[in-house]
Amino acid sequence: MFGYVKPVVSEMLVREHEFYKATYCGICRAMKRHTGALSNVTLSYDSVFLALVRMLYIPDGDFAAEQRRCIAHPTKKRPMLKENSALEYTARAFAVLTYYKIKDDISDERGLKKLGVTAVRPIVSAANSKATLNDLERIVADRLDRITALEKEKCESVDAPAGLFGELLGEIFAYGLPDTDRLVPYEVGCHLGRFIYAADAAEDYDGDVESGSYNPYVLLYGGVPLTSENKQSIKTGLLLECKKIEAAVNLLPFGTRATIENIINNIIYLGLVKRIEFLDGKETDEKIRKEKLH
């Protein structure tokens, strides 16, 4: 999910922020235990959202935290959630997702950036092997291969590749759950994946114009600077996906787990919207005119 799925911390209660951080640390410990001692170098806060959703499907789950030290914070104990099946699954699923994301980056990037992602490939490859989620791995590989095929075809529609990435995240959110429980987390992941792909393409617009990398918005808008109207059109589509995520989130079985519910709602209602504020920037007619002249 890579940088898009975070809460607005200033709007969280202290206990919510503590639980959020404890969940993050719990995932970190689970990664060390299940996918390799170094696999946590790829850990991101985005993983917490998946863990929170999956924790709602643990019957009578124990979400107690314990005070522990770690290598990153050796001098002071920090609250860390005790391991549960949701944290373990999140660690394994993110190992699979990160491995294939790195593979894709290696094929796309150039120069020093490519060298950087290549350097961590042995770590993520080993983590993926230890994840032992073979069925999920096949799904992730298939959807990313199909996205790559669309990119090679210079597909001008953002909906096609975004839809495939939505299917990928939908399967990650629902994988291994009973059929009776799959639908809602799948819908949450599916619309979140569509949002992430489209938002990432919008944010990368200028860089992809310069590098010549595939970007459906570059093909759609011809590579010229985006106008305020263009940006508003993109943002409207992204907010529509947020509404669909919200509709699915409202069906999650929160029960009495108010802390988890508040954190998830913060991420969906505030965090995602804040993350696309870059689309609120204004392009002057004069700047656009100059760019067109060149």
C-alpha cells in the first residue's frame, strides 16, 4: 500500500495512537519471527490497516499489549501487541506483496534508484519464501503480470490497471477467511487498491512525463501540465473510491472494539483525503502556456 494508508495522528485519542503504534510494533515482531530477522526493514505503517481489519475476524481476540524493548528502541520499553493470527498473517502477506513490488520496481526504475531496490531484493525474496502463502502469491503475481501487460500496451484508461490492483488488495484482505466472512474485507481492499493505484499515478504524473514511464493520466492528458480542472476531475474519482471504501468499512464487524473502529475511520475519512491534498495545488494559465510553447 506503500505510503497512502495512514491516520491523521492529531485527530487520534491518546489510547488510539498507542494502540496503533503497538500494532505496528507487533507486526514488526511477527515479521522477524515468521519472515526473517531482516524482513522488517521493509515494514511500513500501511500494514497496520490490514492488521486492524483482520483482527476484527478473530473470535474473542486478545489484543493486549506488553512493554518490550527492541533493537530500534533499546533504551526504553514500548507497548507491543502480543502476537495473534492477524499480526502473523499481515507479516506474511506483506512479505509477498513487498517482494512483487520490488520485482516491479527493479524492472521500472533506472540508475541509483534501481540500485537501491536491487540491494534489498535478497531480503524480500527470502521473506517471500518464508511467508508460505503460495495461493496468495499466485494471485499477486497474476494481477501484477496483467497490470504490466496493460502498461506495455499503453492502456489509456486508469480504470483497467487500477481495477486489477484492486483485485490484488481485495484478495490480500480476504485471503484465508471463511466464505461467509470474505465479502466485506474483499470490498475494503478492492476499493482501497483502486484508490492507491490512481492516486499514485496522479502523484507521479510530472516525474513520469519527464522519465517517459507509463502513466495512464499522462496518456489521457497528453503529458502537458495538469490544470486545476484536470486535478479536480482526478480528485473526484478518488473521493468516489473513498466513498466505496467507507460503505464497505461500515459493514465490518466492529462490535465493541471502538478503538479499532475509530482508528480505521480516521484512516478512511481523514487520512486518505489528506494524502491526496497534492491535487489541490493550482497551476497558473501562464505556466501552462509556457510549458506548451516548449
